Amino acid sequence: MIKQFKGHKRGVWDIAFSPVEKVIASASGDNTVKVWNLVDGTCMKTLEGHISPVLKVEWMCYGLEVISGIVILIENCS
């Protein structure tokens, strides 16, 4: 069965399947990470606070924690 997960305001850059739960995490250009229920397709949690698009998401600690990454460009660092 194919499910559609709706909720991000911009494109999704990465997803990661939890190794222990029936959930995925998605990293988006809207500066958020969302955690989704794979069974019914609902958004369980939105993680805000990134200052730029989130490019990468991974599960850690046996699937109990989510880490995410952004790119920050620094100019004139002489």
C-alpha cells in the first residue's frame, strides 16, 4: 500500500525509518523535521528551531532519538 504524508511546506530532503517503531522521520526545506506514523500516515511530532533547511535526518540510540543536520555557509572567515 502506498501512503502520502502531507504536512511539510517545502520539499523533503531526507527520510529515515526507525529501526524499532513503525515511524519515519523526514527532513525538509521548511526548516523542520517531522516524525510520521507509518500505519496511518499522521504526523506525530514536528521538530522546529532549525535556522535553515534540514538536509539530513537519522535515528540514534536504538531508534529512540532523532538527529538532524543543516549546512551553514560562512563567508569572509579570514
